[in-house]
Amino acid sequence: MCLHTPACPTADKPDREAARVVSAHPEQGWSLLCNGALLFDDTGELLPDGRVIAPHRPLTATA
């Protein structure tokens, strides 16, 4: 799907979030990446094949 040079990582690669944003909808909390993945503001993802990636925010340490 990606026409960039160098090509963005595909949706099945671990670094898929590095793909370029094709369409951003911050008011709705999601962005479409050029590899077809939907990236949500909570860091969850919906991949083109229908797989769901749970949110994976880093845990913050409390003092």
C-alpha cells in the first residue's frame, strides 16, 4: 500500500507504528497509517486483517 521511499513498515511488522499517517482524526481519537493500520490515541491498533492490538502505553512509576 505504501508508495513512499523508503517504504513504510507493513502492518504485520513490530515497527508498524512508524508508517506515515494518511488521514488523522484527532477529534475522534484515531489515525489511518499508510500500511492500512488504524492507530488509536490510547495506543491500541486495528490491523487491516481485523486483528486487534491492545493498548500498550508505557507504565509510569509512582513516587
